Amino acid sequence: MPDRPFVSLTTDFGASYTAICAGVIYSITPSANVLVLSDEVTPYAVVEGAMLLRQALPYLPVGVHVGIVDPGVGTSRRPVAVVTGRGDVLVGPDNGLLPPAAEVLGGAVHAYELVEPAYRLPEVSTSFHGRDVFSPAAAHLAAGLDPAALGPRVAPADLLPFAPPPAARSGDRLTASVMYVDRFGSLVLGARREDLPAAEYGAPLEVAWTAPDGAPRSVRAPFAETFGAVPKGEPLLWVDSSGWLGFAVNQGSAADRYGLDAEAVLTIRPLPQE
């Protein structure tokens, strides 16, 4: 282990509860270098957290990465540590949060259930496993603990998969669910550029959805390479930095403007050039 082993924290806790987790890590392994990657994941939004970890961890040093978006805390869902091909260990709930990041870090090589009492706090609450289970495990791993000491082996194939609804093509139409809404109000879709029927930048598209009242809604938006390719306040389809399609408003919030959220399903089709 390096002199200052690297630990990252990603949570939906907000600053204070995440700071408690960092404090637990420091109290067990004072030499750890702890980075709070984010404490602002939308509460309970496992998909959003999974996409953040997948996007960010390849750019962080090899280390122990704690991900906690855990609406099932205190239930029978497993707490796990996942060893990746790159050498990182991912620590968090077995609820689909960790597999996307493991995939981009060389795949899940081994996994272990966090059940060994020696690597938990003496008292484990039913609602704060981030403090009582995940952070102590991460701290001991950062100090050099063999992950196998944490508990019984879990086959990587048995980890709960990340399974957002797949995009669907029908003729020239692409239907895709919103995976999450980012902090700018842009909607990141479960579809890739190659899924889009009209993939030329500048091509006019129709984006359609069903409003909460059941009424059909639609807007015209170009497929754009940059936000600045459209005037301020205008909508666009773009490809985000991880390769996912997104629906946005330049310097505005598509979610607010069109009343859309992470439950929305969008249908995209090409329009004739004017």
C-alpha cells in the first residue's frame, strides 16, 4: 500500500453525513487520503450514482472507492466489496450501484460480503450502514486488509446487475428512458449515439413524450455537437462525456422547462430539413 492510500466517497447523504463517513475512515486509517467525489447524488437514485461512478472512477487513482446510494439499507440486500481488474476495491450495497464502475475498471474479479464484525463499528444501525459498515470496511482495506477477510465470497455473476430499460428502435423512431437528471436539468438517456436514427450533427429531430396528465407533448430540437450550437434557451440533443444521448436546453433546464423527470420516456424521430 502507498504511504497515503486513496479512498473516495460517493453518496446521496449531503455534506454532514458524508463527513461522518470520512471521519470514520480517518479514525481507523489516519494516513488515508479521502476524496469526497460527491455527496450530491439525488436521494435514492441508484442509476444516477452508478453512472457517476462509472464516469469518474477511471480518472481517479487506484484505491478503495465507496459508493452509497442505498434505499434498501437495513434490509436483506448485501453489503459487498468488489475487487476489480485494475486493482481497485469498490465498497457499497449490492443493488446495481457498483457493476458499471467495475466493468470500466477491468471487470469484477472477486466479490465478498461484508459480514465480519471485526471490520464494522461495534454497533450497527439499521439506517446508516455508510458509517457503520461501508466506511470501516473501506478504512481497513486502505490499511492493507485482504478483501477475503471481510466475509464469504460472492460470485461476481451473482451481484445484482445494473439494468436500465433498454432503448428501442422502431423504424426511424428511437424510444429511450431517462436514466437521470443532472444538476443542470439535462436529461441523460439510456441510449447511445449509434442508437439514434439521424446521427448527423445539425439534423432536426422531434422529441416527444407523454405529460403527467396523459397529453402528448413534443418539441423540435437539433442533434448538436455542443450546447453553444443552439441559441441560449433552445433545446438540443447531444452526446454526453460518457457517450450517452441527452436532452438539454442551452444554459437552461430541460427538466424544468418541459416538466420532465427521471421517470420520463422520450421518443426521438428525424424531421425533414427545412
